[in-house]
Amino acid sequence: MLPFDRPGPLIDEVLIGAALHGAQESLEDMPELFERIPAREAVDGDEDYVIGDDDWDAVSDGFDDACEWDEWEVPLRQGHPLLPAVLAQRHPFTWFDGGEPSGAGYLQRLSGLVLDD
């Protein structure tokens, strides 16, 4: 079971997100490392659906949709405008703790784009 397929600490999703970015860069720099890894076959009965080496957007979008913590990508983006607000709400030492995940829409609420009732 992958870290984003179940409730868990924020750090799990940050680390998987960092690994995704690193794998994409490695593929671009050293494609020979990935030659023996086959394309991923269809998952939901769609025989025409295959994820290949050029489908990083689909992989990233799928990961983002499955994540429990909406802010997983903020610390990975240099100069992200919401990083100070995320750090004020959740100190990095707490990223290893369990607890209730932030869920979808957290960043919009944090930035004031969505008002809570």
C-alpha cells in the first residue's frame, strides 16, 4: 500500500512527491536507467490506457488526486507563496505525526480564496 492510499503523516506525501520530481529529472538526464521498466498497463479495465515514460503530468495529477494532504507540494516548489503560511500552521517537526489530513481545498482556504461557513 502506498503512503497516499491511506491516512498517514504529511511527510509520506512530501517524500513521494520529491521522488516523483527526482525520477522525472533522472529519466530526462539518464534515460538508459529506465529502459528495462515497462509501461504501466491499464488499471480500470481500459485496455487502451497505458502510462509511458512521457506521461509525467498524468502520474503527477493522479498522485495529487490521491493525496490526503493538500499542501504536499508546497515545500517542494522553490519560493512557493504559501510556504510561510503552511509553515506557520504546521511546523516541519509535526509532518511526521499522524492526525487528520488537511484534505482537498486546504490551500484555497489557507490563502483566503475560499471562505469557511
